[in-house]
Amino acid sequence: DARLNLGRKARVSVAYVPPHCALPTEAITTCLRRCQEETEGAASPQSAPRLNCPASASSGVCNAKCSGSCDVAEGMVCEGRCRGGCDWGFRGTCEGTCLGTCNGRASRGNCSGRCVGQCNGVVRKGTCRGRCLGPCDLTRSHDCPGICLGQCSTAFRSLQCETVPKDATPNAPCGSSCEIDLAAAAKCTPARITITIDHTPHRVRAKRLETALERYLPAILKVAVGMKAQATAAAHAAQTALQANEDLMSSAASRGPQGAALSTCASSPLRGGLAAIGSLNVSVRVAIEVKAATDASDNAGGHHRG
């Protein structure tokens, strides 16, 4: 309905920098210790889990030199490849809004070609002499005043790992269990969304749609892109466990009065849990479908025009 109200010639562009999600090491350590106590007994000696995240899967605050990618909320001068927008001195291909010139002509909207000036959205290819408004892939080790994704020349502060390191515990099931338990504890950088609507005479309606999409799409992208693997894995494992327990309670009903009482007591909460997990699965699928609807089939970087 919103698209129809903008006019037949209206073009909507959705450009985004995807979120990056990882697990805080404090949460990983706490979960692994609790799992070890439950499986090995509280009296057994507990060794502190070793959390050595691979450099490619590490992130956090680095108060030293960062090697990899640096993401600063308010932007930074990028000595490397800028993957976000550029607030000044941009020359190249911009997915989003080009403020300046497009192929030599004044531009304040989508640009199919060479943009010179400012890129609000995602830099497809080009150079930026101002601030990079998104992740900057560093060409060499450099100070990072934001979140460093990669390797820090000293210890990370607030270290995060994309997954539970495989060598963190000798108890393999604990690693798999914590991977599921910690899905909700994942910390994500916000997705940066830029909506551009042009070729419409209805600017007030267009602005309303731009505002709504930029407000709500980041939450959808957080699930559909950043947490897709963790959320679907957690939902599947929880559903399997709850289904097994419900089957056990159902069979207990045929084993005398005590079994029937246990089944009556436990079946309702279990069915409620299954319903909740089913709702989570639906939410994840819907988020993925909405995200797919804003993606161009030939571009995995996060852009769609239509």
C-alpha cells in the first residue's frame, strides 16, 4: 500500500551495512563452568576454560593497534577500504544516496554510475577522503577508537568470540550446549540502514516510509543476518528437548496414578514451551523473508532497488 501511494514511477533503494554478532567471553566462561559442574560434579577440580578465539572470529575494544576491521559508530578516517558510507570527498560507486554529482550532474538521490561528493549508504567501490561511516578494512595495523574485528596488539577489552572456541573445554557437549544457551546473550553491532526514495511527487509519504524502514529494519537484520545461525540452532535444539520431555510425560500417564498426576502437572508447561519455540521459529523465518525481500538477488552486500 505504501509503495502504491508513492506513485508508479517511485524508486525505493535499501542499502545497509550488516550487523556483526558475537558472544561475550564472560558469558561463555560462566556457561562452560556451570556445565562442567553439572556433568562432572561440583566437588571435582574445575580448571578455568581457555578462550582463544581465532583472530578472524575475535572482536572487542582494542586500546592499542587493530589489525583487521575497525567499526566506529560516529565514523572514522579510514586508512583502508571503507565499507560504510562516506561523509566527504567520495569518488566511486555509492549504494544509497549520492549527494554531489552523479555522472557529472547534480544529485541528491540514487546514482547509477560515478558519484562524487558524499555517499549516504554503502560504498560499493571508490575512495573516501572524509569519515567512513561503517566498517573500515585496515590495510595496516592502526588505532581503532571503536570495535576491532580481528586482532589486537594487546589483550582485548570486552573480548567477544563469534562462537564457543572448540578448545575451550575438553567436554565437547558443554561447548555445543553453551552455543545454544548463549544465543540470546550475543552482542551485535547495529545494522546501518539508508533508505532512498526518489521519482515520487509525494515527498511527505516518502519520508514517512523512509523513517519507518530505517527505524525497524535494523532489528529484522539483527535476527536475519547477525543471529540467523544462533537463533535457528537454539530453536531447533530446544524444540527437540521439549518434544522428548513431552513424549516422556505422555508415556508416564499409562503407568499408574503417580505417572498420570506427573503427566497432568508437566504437560501444559511443556506444550507452552513448544508453542513459544514455534513462535521463535516463525519469527526467524519471517525476519529472513523480510530481509530477502530487500536484497537484490545478485548482491550479497546488502542492497536493493525496486
